[in-house]
Amino acid sequence: MNSQARPISVKRIADSTVRRLSAYLRFLEDFEQRGLTTISSEELAKRGGTTSAQVRKDLSFFGSFGKRGLGYSVPELAGRLREILGLGREWRVVIVGAGKIGAALAQYRGFRQRGFTILAAYDNNPDKIGRTLDGISIRDIEQLERDAVREHPDIVVVTVPGEEAQRVVDRVVRAGVKAILNFAPTQLHAPADVAIKTVNMAMELEGLSFALTNRD
């Protein structure tokens, strides 16, 4: 199989493309477990609810994969997608906000399987500080910047109430962290070199309600 990578500017890649790449990887890993060695763009498209043309376009941003009439090598394409998605290394993660969402994320064991190591959770509630969540310590938020100098987290997950979120993000930026996953229901602002992804539960539910309302 031919797989030739080429440099790509992240700014050219839409979030929707990255989400599809992540989905393709999960499908490929399922195929690997089932012992399948090759897969076509049509089969990937069917699993992902898209078109074979879209699959080929998504992959074309990163190089040439597979051969016409033969499809893609499952292990080879899965390996390349792991590289593209940055899953070939460990990513150090901290969670700010040890409420219900933060606690659930801290205890989710699937993160480690994908290379995401939760270093700690932070909170300002004295009743939570010093406790643990499935072995993850809950620290005082006042330690965040000091700990960041020592532990160098790559990603901060923000699960605090909306009115507190911007203050937390400002602290995260001062601590030198360049990637933030935000669960707070608010629009956040950060310098251009800091990547922020917001998980908006209301929008996801509205997308489902739209699908239900507009079914054939």
C-alpha cells in the first residue's frame, strides 16, 4: 500500500474533519480486532454515515493512502491516523473543577488507553481538597500555576460553572498551558496560540432534536 505523508497546516483542517478522522480510527481498530486486513473507503463511509468521496478527501489532506481497487491496509491506516491525531505519545492532563462532570472525567479509564494521563484535579472547595477520585488527587486551585511549572501539563479540562470559567482560563494561560477542553456553558477567550475546544451539551442535544424533528 502507498502511504506518503506530507506537512499540513492545522489551520487548514476543519474540526469536522478531525472528528471524522477520530471516528475512522475507531472503526479501523474494530476491524483490526475482527482480523480484517483491508478496508475500502465505501466501508469506512458506511460506518461513519458519510460518503466515500468524503473519506478520500479527509485522508488526502495528509498524504496518499491505499490503492485504487485494493482499498486501505487496516493496520497501516490505523497507525497513520494515530500519528496524525497525536496518539503516539503521552499527553499530561489536569482537570479544574471536581464537581460531577470533573469527577466523572477523572474516573474515566478510557483516557489512559488513548495516551491521556490525568495528573490531578483542582477545586476551591475545602471539603473536596485533599480527597481522591479513583486515585486522582484533588488539589487546591491556588496550586495550579506552581504545579504547572513542575509537572508541565499539556491539556487542562475546565469543568467549573460558567461565571468562573474565564478566570480559570486566564490562570491556565498564565501557567503556560496551550490546550483547553471547556465544559463550562460560556464563550471563553484566550490568546491565539492557545487552542480551546468547547463541549456544548445543549448544542449536541439540539442537533439530535433537529434530526428527530426533520426525519423523513
